[in-house]
Amino acid sequence: MAHQTVGHVVRPGLPDDPRADVAAPTPSCPVEVTLAALRGRWTTLVVRELLRGERTFTELAQALPALSDKVLADRLAQLARSGVLVRDRRPGFPPRTSYRLTPQGHRLGPVLQALWDWGAEG
């Protein structure tokens, strides 16, 4: 079935976007952008914890006790660079730093649920 305004074939289950019809992955591909944001072991679990609400570094470390502080710090920095979370540092002694998802980060909730559902079926 041809799309009335664009003139391309609509394929069920695939994006109705001519940018999706590429022969090789590109860094600007929305799927590649999403995968890059979630890359690395533990990243999805850090996002899961932040989907539950704002957390401090200590709270995240306690929720994921097998995760080293170094890797947690790396994942938080990666997620901040990707626009998934924001880091809030409040003055005081000691200074208190917390992490929360951006609106874009909250939109990863259904993505993680879809990945879970797909994996649970197999």
C-alpha cells in the first residue's frame, strides 16, 4: 500500500519514515541514538532505578550493590551526556548530588518494557 503523501510503501512494524530506508547504520539513525544511550552493562538497571524517582549516588549504589562505584559514575556521566538524566548538585557540607531523568529519559520506560517483553518471550 502506497502512502498517499510521500509515495512510499508502508511496511507493518517498520517506521513510516523514508530515513529508515538505509543500507547501513548511521549515527543519526534514531535506533542507533537510542542504542548508544543505553550502551554498556548496567546502564538499563541505572535507568530502571531512576524511573522510580530521583536518587543520590549512594542510593543508586545501594540499589545495585554488585555495581562498582567507578562503573556507576561512568554510566551516570554517559547518561547525562546522552540527555537521559540531569545531575543536580546542591551546596552544603557535604554537598549533596542527585540524579533524575529528563523528560526524554522518562520516555525510555516503555522502551525498556518492550525489550523486557521481547526477551521474556524467547
